Amino acid sequence: MVEPVTRDGILIQARGLVKRFGDFTAVDGIDVDVRAGEAFGFLGPNGAGKSSTMRMVGCVSPPTDGELQIMGMDPRRDGPAIRARLGVCPQLDNLDPELTVRENLTTYARYFGIPRRVARERAAELLDFVQLAERAGSKVEPLSGGMKRRLTIARAMVNEPDIVLLDEPTTGLDPQARHLVWERLFRLKQQGVTLVLTTHYMDEAEQLCDRLVVMDGGRIVAEGSPRTLIERYSTREVVELRFAGETQEAFAGKLDGLAERIEVLPDRILLYVTDGDGAVAEVHARALTPASVLVRRSSLEDVFLHLTGRTLVD
Amino acid sequence: MALLEATAATRPQAGLVGRFPALAVLEYNLVAYRRTWRAGVFSSFLLPLLTMVGFGVGVGAYVEAPVAGVPYLDFLVPGLIASTALQVAIGESTWPVLGNFEWIKIYFAQASTPLRVADILGGQLGFVLFRVLTSSLAFLLVAAAFGTLHSPWALATLPLVALIAAAVAVPVFAYSSSVRSDSYLALLFRFAVIPMTLFAGVFFPVESLPMVLRWLAYASPLWHGVDLCRAATLGVAPAWSVPGHLLYLAAWVAVGWWLAHSAFRRRLVV
Ligand SMILES: Nc1ncnc2c1ncn2[C@@H]1O[C@H](COP(=O)(O)OP(=O)(O)O)[C@@H](O)[C@H]1O
Ligand SMILES: [Mg+2]
């Protein structure tokens, strides 16, 4: 890998970064440090400002305010030089459907000034990597969503980038396709490629990210590794109780003192506890008989919902 | 895997494409064109052939009096070369540009690479010029075969059609990148291309037009192109001064480039 250009191996540094569209503030003063070799995630609901942030980092969207340094360079001034060292997988695929799979890679490589012969070799190598080698000569149009996504990821690797930006890499894919993408991204991470990704899938963030920030309404509301976030914003275990009857509310009062935090949902009650089985025993000791009981480990989803709320954002 | 062996050697910036990144955009367009070029070449020759037969043998038989001192077909050919250049240039700067923003979205992919807006614009213009030059060359060959070219200056029509093409394509880039639906593109054909083709001296000298229409013809880039091409194929002096024509067309390119660059920027850098 090319040596990181900044001290401390920080490849991306944002301070008070702001993006406004007219009067609307999409990114509202965020501070971010991404270190060389790590997988860094932006987790957040729709409209949180993840893509706006990624586009500023990708040097296609000038920051409205604040500081942004990428590999020691200033996106306002050094856009082309920075973009030469980035790999970008945008939220929506923008492959050319009329070209073949291979041509999509080779024509894109040429935008980086890569010689034709090298471009062909690299295309072959990358198509192997994303398991599309047999489709090299076929048009992109009929490919499945997962195949197109893998091709976009391969395209992002064609210039051997120092940082790969992945905006919702698996949104809209079926489970098999998602797992294949994850596995490929995990391989890249193992090879030391710095990954920056956005997602609203908790499992994706838990699987791939060393560190992440939770964004909501253009701000960062929490930051840390998946483990530390779960420790800080949730408990070790969660007990999900379902009571038969009209409302769960009626039972909530009877659970006082059983958990660090109790959340009452229309169809179930969540107990945030350290010891799930202990809490269940206590519930039964109080002569309560829930229709169903589930003890599970706390997940990033609990953190996410705790921090960004359960209201649907579309 | 060699993914991580990124060294100076695997980050080549040298070579022609390294120095002129717009060439990479042109190359992309040529790769895409490979799929349809046969049909393109066929129609490039078919159109002039039909013209020669239709106008030369058909209409020409009715227009017995020479126009501007030459047989009607010989008068018409340079005008058609210029107006075909116009049609091809506008065809290639409307739907493809709208599509690259709205449908394929390839411009957004290109903008995320080291390419600058000017490179994307330059590569697209390069492809327009390629299409115009190849179809004009076909027209010129057919015209020569029918003996309608009077002077070796006819070769000058090639750089001239490139200039005409740039003069119309670049401002049209600005238009096509500012509209969101292709119904606006049809308006351009109805209100600019067709009137220009009919009244800018392609089929008859503009001197036979009433004064108001004549000035409209003078204002259009096509008339300047037609006058220059006609002077070239007939080997006569143009109606206007040559530098005057060239400067007027160059002004369309310059103003158009400024408009197109800001329009592309508005879409690609937000
Ligand atoms: N070009 C734009 N013009 C106006 N508003 C925009 C633009 N891009 C994004 N937004 C708005 O900014 C907010 C954040 O969008 P985005 O960054 O795409 O969020 P996310 O990727 O987290 O879903 C949204 O409310 C969106 O509507
Ligand atoms: Mg987004």
C-alpha cells in the first residue's frame, strides 16, 4: 500500500463538516477520523445524511462549511488527485447496461489513465475476485442485482484505491447475494484496504465495521466499535416478552425493577438486562405468564433504535 | 492477488490518455458505438446516395436554370453536407447527453473518477466530432463520385463541418443537460433544426428571402457553415469574409462551452 500521507495514519479527517442544500442542512457539523486499514461505517436511517457525507468525501460535492482532509489533501483544491486514489461504489449502480461486464471495467480504468493492457489484466483479475468471470463477455443489462453490485465493487477496485467508499453496498439484495458481497468485502478488509461504508443494516455494520458512527438528522449521535456501542447504549441481553391480551401496557407496571430499561411496544415488551435467564425466572416468580419469551444477545439494532427512535423515516 | 501492490508503476498517469483524460471519455463512447457502427456507416452512405439520385435526377430536372452560376445539384451538395453535419451534431448532443444524465447515469460514474467536468464535456464533444466527420466524409466521397465537387478546396469542408458541429453541439449540451425529459429535445428539432435547415441557404440562396428572415438566417450558425462549405466545394469566394465566418462560429463554440460547462457542473457537482 501507498504510505498514508497524514500523521497517525488518518486518511479521512472531518471537523465540523456541513452540507446544506439551500436552507436544508443535510450534514450538520460532523467530526470524523478514518484510519488507514480500518473498516469504518456510517450507520443511520434514511435521510440521516450518509450519502451526502460520502459524496463530500468522494470529492463530487463541495462541503458547505467545516474542514475536510482526505489523504492530507483538500477536496476543494485537489479533487482529481484525491479521486484518483478512491474507489467509489455509489448507492445506485451507474454501470453502462449496453456494454459488457468486462468493458465496464476496462473503459472505467481508462478514466484513471491506466494503460489498456493493464486494464484488461486487472479486469480479468477483479472479475475472478467478484465471481463474475464467466459473465465477462455478456451485457450488463440482464445481470441480477447482486451481480451488478459486485461488478460495481469490482469497478471501484480497478485503480487499486487506497480508500473504497461503499454507499449501502447490499441494500436491495437477497440474503445469498448479501452474504457473498460481505464475504468479498471482508476479504478486501483482510488485505488491508480501507473501507468506508454506509448502511442501515445492523448486521452489516456488526459484520464489517471496526468502528462506526450512528448518524441521525445530519448529526453523529454515537461513535465507537460495535461492541462498545452495545455496551454503552444497551445491555448485554434483551428479553422479549409477549403477553396474550389486548395491550402490553397493562403488564408493564408489573415488571418494575426487573430491568435496567423497559420498552413497551404494541406487540411486546423488551427488558434490557445483564442476565436474561435470571430476569425470566423473576418474571415467573411474579406469577406472570407471558405467551412467549425470547432471550437474546443485545445487538446494534437495539443501540440504533434506542438512539434514532422507532419512528419510521422514509 | 495483486490488489494491494499499488506502486508508482501500477498508477500510470503517463500516456496520451494520462495527458488528455478527455480521450478516455471519447474511448468509452467509441466502445459503446462499436455495437451500432455498421448501421451508422450504412446510413451515412445511404443518405447522400438518395440525395444525389433524388435531387440530381428528380428535382434537378425541374430546376433547369443554374443557381448561383452552377447546376442545382452542385449548389445543393455543400449545403447538404453542412446541414447533415448539423443534424448529426444535434442528434449526438441531445438524446445521448440526456440519457447519460437521466437513464444510464454514466456521467455520475465518470465524475467520481479523476476526470474533471471539462474532460467529460471534451470527450463527449470528441465523439460528436468523430460522428460528424465520418458521415461528412461519406457524403464527400459520394459527392465526388457524382462529379459535384469543383475544387480541391472541397477537402476544407472536413474541418469546416467539425467547426459547424462544435458550434451547435456545445450549446446544445447545455440545453440537453438542463432538461429532465426528452419531450424538450423534440422542441429543439421543431423550432431550431428544421427552420435552420429550410432557411439557412441549404436549398436556395438566402438572398431570395425577405429581409427579416434573411437576418435570421445570418444569425444562425448553419448559414455561415453553408456559405463556407459552398465556397470550398465550388472553389469560389464566400459571400462573407472567411475570418468573419470563422470568428462567428468560434464565438458559438466559446459561449456554448461556458454555458455547457456550468450546466454540467450544476448536475455533477452538488
Ligand atoms: N441534491 C440534494 N438537494 C436537496 N436535498 C438533498 C440533496 N441530496 C440529499 N438531500 C437531502 O438531504 C438529506 C440527507 O440525504 P442523504 O445524504 O441522501 O441521506 P442518507 O444517505 O442517509 O439516506 C435528505 O433529506 C435528502 O432529501
Ligand atoms: Mg443514502
